[in-house]
Amino acid sequence: MTVKSKAAANGQKTRDHDSEDDTAVEARIYQSIFDGVLDHRLTPGTKLPEPQLCQLFGVGRAVVRRVLEKLAYDGIVVLRPNKGAVIAAPTPEETREIFEARRALERTLVELAVEKASARDIEALRQQLAEEHKAMHRFDQPAWARLTSCFHLRIGALAGNSILQNYLTELISRTSLIVGVYEAPGNAPCEHDEHAAIVDCIEARDAAGAVARMTSHLRELEERIETSRMPGEKSLGQLLGMTEA
């Protein structure tokens, strides 16, 4: 190999290595923001300034912008021209569509989970329920929020369909935005009981029961959303106290 060809090869290796590093750090930034949404630390309207993200993760703006564009594509953030990115603020119509999509998707996923779940998988779900119970009783809302989302992701993983699982991940992140800000407080015990009933059906290989429980669970969660507090539900006059709600 000539000196020139060696240099070209080394240059290609360096570019490939940089690309791998960029991919890894992009995934880390994305996951950090995603986890912030799941934990309800990042609420609708939270600004995501590029300079601060660059400083926090030690990367250039090109990397941060690619992550923000992916988050925007997934509906987690909104990119505002000349104003930067903010965590998305779902509207009542978007909420209806998101829950409608989740019910349709999770019906299929829970059916597949009933078919494919092993005894070890059931044991892992029971452990998940135990962790939920502990978080609930120590009033650890961030941990509770993460565990409730992870419960659905775990069932999605048991279905064994990566395409459907990716769709579920996106929908759960968007649902977390809605629940974190607009759900009335004090619902943890009933949600935990609903999860336990779903696991009972999966263990009993009762697909119809599992689907019915999951559908009912998601409907009840949607019904607890206080859409009157969402953007677009009140006029400017109402917001200023000049007209009645």
C-alpha cells in the first residue's frame, strides 16, 4: 500500500470513528432528554437552548441540532424559528389522537405478549409491580412515573416486534408529557392495580382479558387528563380574567 493510500485509509478510519462517536453521543443526549420527559422533570414549554446543551455534553451545535431534529420528528420537542427548541405542549386534539393510537397499538402488543411471555418474563413483570408499589408508598413521583412507563415498554418488548416497540416508545414519551402536567394527582394506587390485573391475564394466557384490561386502563388514564388546562382551551380574555371560563 502506498503512502497516499495509507493516509486515505487512516483518514477513512478517523471519519468512521468520529461518526461512531457522534452516533453514541447523539443517542446519549436523546436519551437524557427522553428520560427527563419520562421523569416529568422536563415539562411542556421547557426551553432547550443549544449553547447549554453543547456545554453540558461537550459537543458542537451540529450534533445537538441533529438530536433536536430527531426529538421534533418524534413529537417530543417543537423547533421554533429563531427561538430555539422547547418541550412540546400537547393540545386536547393531539391528546385524543395519541391515546387512540396507544389503545390500538397496545391491544396488538399485549396479545403478542400473552402468546410469547415465558415464566421468567412473568416473574420480571411481577418484580416491576413490586418496584412500582415501593415507589408509590415512598411518594417518589419521578420514580413512579418512570416505572409506569417502563411497565408498558416491558410488555411491548415481550411482544417481540421491534417496529411496533419503536412506535410505542414514541407514543409513551408523548403521553408522559400529557400525564406529567395535566393528570389530576392521587391516581397511583388505581394505576398500580390496573397493571397488576394486566399481568394476571398475561400469566393466565388470557389474551382477551389482557386486551380488555389494557384498553380500559388506557381509557381511564385518558379520562383523568384535565384538558381544560391545556393550551387552546381558554381564550385570551379568560386567561386575563376579563371573561368567564
